Amino acid sequence: MLDRPAATRLQRHVHPFDRAEHARKRCTRALQLFLAAPLLTGCEGPQSTLDPAGIGAERIAELFWWLTACGAVIWTIVVALAIYAIRVRRPHDRRRAAILIIGGGAVVPTIVLAAILTAGLGMMPRLLEPAPDGSLEIHVTGEQWWWRVRYVTPEGEQVELANEVRLPVGEPVQFYLDSPDVIHSFWIPSIGGKMDMVPGRTTRLTLEASRTGTFRGVCAEYCGDSHALMAFYAVVVEPNAFDAWLQQQAEPAVGPADPTAARGEALFLETGCGACHTVRGIAAAGVVGPDLTHVGSRVSLGAGIMPNDAAAFARWITETETVKPGVHMPAFGMLPDEDVRALAAHLDGLQ
Ligand code: CUA
């Protein structure tokens, strides 16, 4: 067995071939890590374009993988040529070099980019096709910084909610998008492409979810202070479950189940919450803020930024500006804790 100084001496006199072998192994490992990285990080989840749950997202992911594969092939060829050019000791043949420069620098890129552009543009008409007549229609308005969502029931009744859309799986849905003041962009990465919401006009987007689940949507256009806090959830369910949900959403709020929530309902009206918010079934018909009729049944609070529970309601009511900078709703931090708890119980109970 070698003592430590002898082993160190031996390490210092490694044969150049071993050193090259060692470097090659390290390069291979780095390449493996580079190729495996997308598999290990970020490809899955409720907000990933690479984990599609909709027809549009599937096409976009397909295009992405083709572009990645083409890019990888071209990159490999370019690097191989660069290594070859560096290693060749003799002068390069001028004619071959000229062919390579014109061919590789102009002809091949023109053909490849034209092919990619044609393939990409070829997908657009299908992605922008309107949903067939009779499809479900959802109107979404981008507010600062939340989403006003409106459905119409088969009976013609308007149903408004906020920061959540529900879709039946396997059916094309026609979205109508607008905004009263600034430009937003409506995007559910897992389900399809994005579409701007422009003041003064209504844009359209057709989405078709291909599997059930809860997916996260975002605002994809900078729109002010809380742009990054303007998210929502898209819940995809079976068509029967969707019909039942829409019917339930059309119902007025159910009365409070316990005395604390009942006190909260009275406080809701006394403190003026009803001036901005609607709760169908009680005397609150404000239209400035989100409709809260069934707010307790939603996935999140504050447009996708908090869980939906009594503690989050209490925090939202008392620390509104801290939770969402620039928000139009004033904080009600002056209310006694007991009143805040009662209000939170009332809102959480609006299922
Ligand atoms: Cu709305 Cu960014």
C-alpha cells in the first residue's frame, strides 16, 4: 500500500493520456447533466407548457421540441466544424472555405429558418380557430390586479365569479377577453397559448382542455404594481361535474351556518363591503370588486396568491396593501380582531 506522499507524487505525474481521458469523462458527465436538466427541473407541474393538458399547449410543446431538436443538431454541426477548423494545421482550401461560408452562413440558415417559420405559422390558424357554434363561452375581464369571470347558464342567467375558470374536459371553450384600463395577457400555459386583453376591444381565444386537473394561469403582460401577483386557477372537470358546478354557482349564497359567521355577514353590510362587492342573496351588490357569492369555494384568494381559508381572509382584510401592493381595496386593519375573525368566518362559509 502506498503512503500518502508517494500517492501524491504519483498523482502529480499522471500520464497525459490519462489526463485527456479524465477530461473526456468530465465533459461527458457535464453533457449528461445538461441533457438531463430539463427532465429533472420545471417540466412538470400545474403551470408548465411542457406538461400539456390542452390541445393548444400540445401543439406548442410539439413545436418547442422540434425547435429544440433542430437547434441541437445545428449546434452540434457548428461546434464540430469549429473544432475541425481549429485543429487543422495546414492552410484551408479557399474554394471549400468559400462554399462552407456561403452554404453554412446563408443558404442553410435561409432554408432552415424558412422551414421553421412555415411550420410555426402553419400552426397558427388552427390555434386561432373560433370554437364551434354552441360551445361554452366565458368572458374574462382583466382588472387591476384580478380577473372578473362571467358565464351564462343554459337558462340564460349571468353568473359572475373571480380569479378562477372552470372548464369541461374535451370540449372547446370560447373565451372573450377585455380590459377596462390597462393591457393584460390571459395565459394558462398548461392548456394553450396566451392572448392580450386590450382596453376598447374584445379579443378571442379558443381553449380545449385534454385532461382533468387544476392548472395555474397568469397575467403575461406587465400591467402595473401587482402584475406578478395576478394569477388564477383553471379547474378542468368532467362535463357532468361542470354542469353541476355552474348550476351551483348560479344559486345565491347560502345563509351563515354559525353565530360567528352570522355576525360576520352583518359586519360585511355595516362596514360597507357591499359597496364594492356583490354577494347574491344578501343586500350587497357592489360591482367594483370581485363577486364574492361563492368565494369560499374557490381554489385561492387574492388572485392566486394565497390559500383559501379563514386565516388568509383575515390577512387579506387587514393587510391588503402589504399582500398586494397597489390594490384598490383599502385595508381594514382598524377593525377589532374579533370582527375580523367574524368577517373571515362569513366569507370562508360562502361555499
Ligand atoms: Cu395583468 Cu400583468
